[in-house]
Amino acid sequence: MNGDARNLRLRVTRREQPDVDRLLEWVLNIAEVRHRAYLNGEPDPYGLPRPDLAERSDGGDDGTA
């Protein structure tokens, strides 16, 4: 098992600056897949709960950043 565990290690690349373009692409792709599933009446592909938009009556800004 020790030999197998060695092969399963993740490789980490450290950068001075994050790759914002790649991160943005990931976020938009996740949002698109979730939206398509919602429109098709399918469960969330990532197992996340649907947002309860009716509960927010304060105009949408909850003060979190």
C-alpha cells in the first residue's frame, strides 16, 4: 500500500500570481453546467442546493465580499 500511496500524491505548482483567466473559466463553466441542469429540471451535477432567491427581500446585497 505504501507504494500505491506514493503514486497518488498530487503535484503542486506554486506561482507568484494566480492564473485568474483559468480560474474565471472554471467558475463560468461550473455556473453554466449548473444553470443548464436547472433549466432541464435535473438535479445539480455538483450536489449543491438550489439557491432560495425568494428568501432574499433586501435587494440582493448581503454585505459579504
